[in-house]
Amino acid sequence: MWNTLYRIAISIILAGTLSCCIKNDIPFAKVPLSITGIEVEGQSGSAVISESESTVTVTLQETVNPKKVMLKTFTYTEKASSTLTAGTEIDLSQPYEVTLSLYQDYKWEIIGNQPIARRMIIDGQLGNSEFDVKNHLATASIRKSADLKDIVLSDLKLGPEGALNDGVSGTPEVQWTFYRDFAQASVHVTFSDFVDETWTLRVYKSDKDVVTESADGWVNVAWLYGAGVADTECGFDIREDGSEDWTRVDQKYVTMDGGQFTARVPHLKANTTYECRAYSGDQVGDVVTFSTTETVSVPNMGFEDWHQEEKVICPWAQDGTRFWDTGNHGSTTLSEKDNITLSTEDIRPGSTGKLAAVLKSQKIVVKFAAGNLFIGEYKETKGTNGVLGFGRSFTSYPTRLKGYFKYQTALITEAIDKYASLKNQPDTCIVWVALGDWELQENPNSGEKTAVEVQTDDKGTGKYFDKNDSHIIAYGEMTCGENVNEYTPFSVELEYRATNRKPTALLIVCSASKYGDYFTGAPGATMWVDDFSLEYDYDD
């Protein structure tokens, strides 16, 4: 009996000892956490959420105290906890850190952006003033023939709208101190209880009356930049490299902004070197050389190439270039009949091709699937959600996307909570285009490279394309929420946010349901597209 008890006791001791040494190798579920929405008092426009950088940027109106910003609404991934809640006053004079938690902690930053429209205008000024906000320094230049002792300050705004300069509204009387190369004055700027700054005004005498600042060559278009005297006629001359004759750029292409001026010059030759020079009055600036580039072709813009891989219908030829893709990879999980994007012989009148694309929104089992077609790659299906890579390598400068479409709308019956208000309204189709300088990422499973990853989610908390992404160089879109029974031409103008940035990727996305990536839309909404093309010039 005692031996039996002894063995039981030893077994209990050993079991307890071993239990202390057992390592739990089962990991917690890894759930990426995101801030999905934010609004603060005094906000201007919508917040910009960057999933890749884990930041949210809110733009504040000029008159808002950035150190005392009231958070009106704040949403984040469902079931997560947060160190920040709505109704809290936060300091956005510097990035504000937020921690979201669910199994793991995720650090996010809320960044306050408060642009202030500052002005300093001197009579006879060359170009526009520059503002060093950190050091509270405003600088301007005057034409070389001017005298520093004759400086006339005609306009000044250094703080928020309504700020006082030396205790007065508007432009104060300042006392200039003269040095060898510049004149200098000080202004005390105050506003409410949070702006109390002393600014230095500095005016230099330029050695030129006009400056050719830069030139950006696209394909058939160039953007020219110069600085001159605001009260004179300013513009540019241009010629092909090697030519002796200058051509004056028509004034209808020139835009003035004080003493700065820009010209958008169309109808140039591709792959050609040019020279340009700015002029202001009868003075001309130095010569700047630039070159235009070439067009980049996009495969299958007429949607002629298709083949089938097992259940999935694919928008590229067998063994051809895989440039476009669709959501068919996800929709056909159960059945070949659930391809939502197909080829069709219903082509636009006058087309030289034989096929077009038809995008059909429908409900598949319990999920809504929007008919879609996009440049990029469908990467994988996670549960009932899709992971997509938008964009392909592209290095040119289109001005617009043109094509043909028709559309059959229907009433929206499927919507997540975020878009519940859209129910019973007509669905809307969309074609959007984005050009950007993203770093392309390779899918290790396929070897394909794409620019922007999108992860759909039926809660609306997935990872989505953001048209305010800082990587975007140009963007444009076309939407239609009514029946278009015959093929109709459309044009998506690309609005450039910078003219000197080099593109790396092009994104084109078509959907029969604008909010289809949020599982919101109308079963039966159908879009036909045919004969897309990129243009590289402006009409005038």
C-alpha cells in the first residue's frame, strides 16, 4: 500500500514539475489593427489614413489651437481596445501616439497638419516670397534696378486669418535696417492665446530681373517654371535643341502667381531635347535644357485576350502577358458559373476588335461580389475576403484615359453597416486611374510585382486604396449611376499633383459597383467596357 501511495505522490510531483517546463508554442492570432475614422473640431477636409505608415493626418483650419484639439469621433478595428477615445482633447502640435491592442499592440500616430496662407509682397518684387516657419523668417527679392531704400511693403500675412502684426490688422508700418546686400525688419505676430511670434522680414536685391527656374518634360507636354517681376509681361521662349530660332509660348498657356509663372506647353515631340528660357518684360533668363520621353504601352487595352485556368476566366492570353486581372479567382471558389467578369462579343460599334469585357455584380452564396477588372493581380482569398495587388510597372506621363462603356444599374440591396444608407439607391459604376511612385512589391507565390495591396473586409475595416495617398502623382475617375444603353465614349482626365516626380506604377480599376470592395452594391448591376487608350497630350 505504501509503495502504491509513494508512486502516486512521485507521479504528482513529476507532473507538477514538468508542467512548469512546458512551453506554450500556440501563437495568439495576429490581427492587424487600424484606425478607420477620425474627426476633430476645426478639421478641414477628410483625414488621410496611411495603413503602410500607421499614421492618420488631419488638416486643421488656420484659427485652431493645435495644442488643444477636441476629438469628436474616433473609430478603429472592431474588438480592439485603444488608449484614445472620442471626447478627449489632444495636442497635435506634434505627432500624437495611439496604441491599439488585440493580442498584440499596434502603435499609430495622429499627425496635425495646419497650413497657413502666408503673404509678403514688396513693390517690384522678383518671384514670390519664401517662408521659413521654423525660424520665423520671411524673405523676398526685388529687381536688380530697384533701390533697397525705396522698399514698399504692400501686403503682409504671417499668422492665421485675423492675426495682428505689431498690434494692427493688415500691413503694419515697419522700420527697415539696411545692410550691404539686404534690408531687414521685425514684426510681432499675435493671435488668440496660442500665437506669439517675432518674425524677421528680409529683402534682397537680385542680380537678375528674371529666372528660368526649371522645366519638366513629359511625352508631348512640358511644364516650365520661372520667376520675374509681377507687373510686367512674363512667359517663355522654347526651341528644339540645335535650332537657332526661338518660339514664344502663347500666353494662353501661361499662369501667373505673383512673380512666379508657369507654362503648360502641349504638342511637343516625344523623345526630343528642347531648350527654354523665361522672360519678364524685355529681360530674358538663362537657358534650361530638358527632354521629352516616350509612351509606355499597356497590354490588352481592347480586352481581346482571354483564357480559362480551371474554373477561372482570366483577362490575358494563354502564355501571354499577365497585366490585368479580376475578382474571378475569389468568386469561383465554389463554382465555375460564378465568374463575375467575362469576355463578350458585344463590342462597341466601329471597334476593330472582336471582344469586350462585361462586369456583372451578383450575390454569391452569402457574399456580394462586384464585377471588376483592374491592372494588377488577384493574390489570394482569405476566408471570404480577397487580397489584391493593384498596379503594374509604368514610367510615362499620360494626360487622360479614354474608352467606351455602357451600364445597367439596379437598386442596392447589399450593404455593410458603413454604407447602409445606400440601400435602395441606384448602384454606380466607376473607372478610376492613378499614377504614382510606389515601390513595387513582389508576390513570392507568383513572382508578380504590384504597387498597392488591398484587403477587402465585410466590416469595412480592411486595407483599401486611398486616393489621398502621398505616393500618388496623378488621379482621375469617372462614375455613372444611371442606365447607359449604348456604348458611350468616356474620358478620365488625370489631375497631376506634381510635374517633376517620376512615375513607377499605373493603376486602372473598373467596377460595376463603386463600393464593391466594401461588399456593397446591387446584384444585377452590369458594366461593359471596350477599347481603352491612354493619351499623352492636351487638346489645347
